[in-house]
Amino acid sequence: MSKDKTLQKKGLIVRAMDRVEKVGNALPNPATIFLILTVAVYIISAICGAMGVSVTYEAIDTQNGNAIVEKTVSVVNLLTADSIRHLVTTVVSSFTGFFALGTVFTIMIGVGVADGSGLISALLRKAASSAPKSLVTAMVVFLGIMSNIASSTGYVVLVPLGAILFMAFGRHPIAGLAAAFAGVSGGWSANLLIGTNDPMFAGMSTQAAQMIDPGYTVTPVCNWFFMFASTFLITIVGTLVTDKLVEPHLGKYEGALETTANGLTKEEKRGLRFAGIATVLYVALILAAVVPSNGLLRNPETGSILSSPFMSSIIFFIMLLFLISGIAFGIGAGTIKNDKDVVELMNKCVSGLASFMVLIFFAAQFTTAFNYSNLGTVISVSGANFLSGIGFVGLPLVICFILLTAFINIFIAVDSAKWAIMAPIFVPMFMRLGLSPELTQVAYRIGDSSTNIIAPLMPFFVLTVAFFQKYDKKAGIGSVISTMLPYSICFLLGWIVMFSIWYLLGLPLGPGAPLFYPA
């Protein structure tokens, strides 16, 4: 391909992504979107209610020995006096009872202390700076994936650090930025541990699943097995894309190369020792309560771990892990002097969730209205019957759902907002087609993560553009997208292949999380 044609092709890509950015910027705030959707639900329910829209389907009667019974559900008109009285009296309870609210706040208390004390930043810098030259790319991508435990820390700490590390080894700094950004954002849903997103998604999936099965609960660890394996997939793919595609395309860096990375201070090293000791003691205590057959945190009747106080309280124990290790680091590093410092870090973290609370308030009202109207049941039954009738079920259906999510993500980059909208529709629909809520959730997370790195409306995308411009003054949104596009495509294809193999082998997605639901 000639140079002129290459430039023309690149120009077309940039113009196309500019149009995507323009459309995305024209969209209202996610909270406003939920308000608009709530109004739309009221209007649509009134129309469908007046027309007598209903569906008939087979359901499990849990009060009659789990017998299969035939049920008919009609759309409820939300503009009637009874409906309005019911909905206005449940505004507060809908918000406070929203499943994701408590779980996210609980785990963020611990993460806030670990992050605010400097523990997470120190761990990332220590691991990255100790990587051998041959593994520096893999280490940067891997640490980017792991950093999403602490929400957005990786964007602020690891992305610029990736450039410095690459420069220290005489490599192109933008390749380091790209590798780190790919790990942090493209690997958003992969991790070896349970992160802050897991309880949030599980809460929304639970509420959606209970539209079909009132007793169904999606646990925060429901995707852990798959996401654990995904960590290695994204690390390998991200490394190959960086070394074989991105860095060769960038060419030789013409600027001055920095030779050193930001190392750890003496206080930070002492803090890591303190944190390590505290973590070992805490883990030993938990193991002592879980491993023995008569352990305190096992099920007292069956001795099971899956259905035990430990699994039911997993968010609390993860919060304690971050909290204890964060306090220990802070004491050792001198960033925490007393209890007031600890509480202040908690306050600072929770105050950062203000936008999340506003979003959840409006999302909760939409969910309540949508469920009360029975529109979700009608859509899911009708959709399931249509897909089943044309034979579009199973793996092909899930792959199309992944691709749909990846496309929508370019325009609506807030993952919690998208799932709050999509879960009440797709979780019940897929359950009726024999696919578990856990499977629908993991498919959504694959599509959502894969296109994060090319979504101009992703909250930290502009920050990444600024990092790029430090090493290339001419860099803009288009150049960042063109650099990150190979990662997005390869992550999406690699994840689909891995998911397909996982699906065909019938492997569980997490502890007690099957692929299929008995439709």
C-alpha cells in the first residue's frame, strides 16, 4: 500500500472516530439517560396497558413444590392512580435497597485506605521496576489488569509509569503508555482477585434474575474462574500486540530518553514489609476459619464452603484485606499517624462515589418502574420465543451479544450504566433460553472491556490523550485510537475464542456459577 493510500485510510479512520466522539458527546449524562428511560417506561406502559399486551409462559411455582405452572403476565399501566401511589412511596426504598449500593460502598472503604495510604501505588511501582527486560511488556500489561482492583488507580499511576519504564530500557515511551492503557482499560474485567466491579455487576444481575426466579442470587465471585484465566489471556495478547504491532509501527523515538523510573523510598519499603506481615497474618486467620471441616466460617450444617458464611460475606472479608494491609502500610510508611487519618481516607474515598450515588438513584427508579410495569417480562418472553423460534440460541447468540455490547460501549462508556439498562432485558431473556445470569454477565463484561480503549467518552480517555501528548505534541484523539485499535480487535477476538472453548467444554464460570439455567 502506498504512503498516500495509508494516510488516506488513516484519515478515514480518524474522521469516523471523530463522528463517534461527536455523537457520544451529544448524549446526556448517564443519570439523565435513566431519567429519560424512566419517563419512556411510564409512557410505553400506558400504551401497552391500554392495548392489553400480555404474555403467557411456563414458570416454577416455588410455593407449590417447584411445580411447573402456566402464568399470564400483562403490562401494568404506570400512569394509573394505584401505580403512581405505589411508585412514589417506594422511591427511597428503591434507592437504599439497590443491591449494588451497599456492596460497592463496603469494599471501597477498604480499597480507599489501601489506595490513600500509598500501598497500591507502591506495589505497582515495585513490581514494574523489578521486571527483567524481556518481560517488561508483559509485566506492564499484567499490572494494568491487576490495578483495576482499586478502580481508577491504574489510569493515574500505571499508564504514565509504563512510558517511563519503556524509556528506561531504551524503548518507545508511547508503546509503554499503550501497553499500560491496554491492561488497565482493555483488561478492565479480568483479574486474579475480586475487584470493586464484581459486587456491583452481581447486584444488578441478581435483581434482573429475580424477575424470573425470585430466589436466585448472583454472587460477586460468579465470574472469578473465567476472569482469572482471562488475566493470562489479556497479558499474552497485550504483550504480542505491543511488541509485534504497536512498537514497530511507532518507529524510533526521537526525544530524550529518561534512564530511571520512580523508585521506592525507604519509608515505602518499610511500609511494604509491614503490609506483607499483616496480610500473611490475616490470610492465616481466614484459612483457619475456612479450611478445617468444622471451621467457623463453613456452613454449620453441611460443612460446605460454597454456601457458607464465608462466601456470603466475601465482600466484607475482601474489604478487611485491603483495610488491614493499607493501615499496616500507612503505619510503616508514615502516611497514617492515627485513627483520624484512617477515617479521613475512608471519607475521601466515599466522597469520590458521589457521582455513583446519583447514578444509582436514577438507575434504581428506572429498575423499579421497569420491573413493576412487567415490560421486562413481556420483552424477555417475547424475545426468547422469537429467538427460539428462528433457532438463534446458544453460542452464536452469546457471541452476537458480546459484539452488541462492544459496539454500544463506544457510545455509553460507563459500564454500570449500561449494565443497569441491559441486565433487566437480557438476563431474563437468556434465562428463558437456558443461559445462566452468570453467563450473560460475563459475556457483557467481555464486550464492555474490549472497546474501552477506543471509546472517546470513557472517563479517563482524555487523560490518556494528555499522556500521549507528553511524548508526541501532535497526538490527538484520533492518533490514540489508531494506536489502541489493534489491542481492541485482538482482545475481542481472543476473548471470544476463549469464551467459545469454555462454553463448549461446559466449565463453570466461578464457584457455584454454571453456564446454563434450567429453562
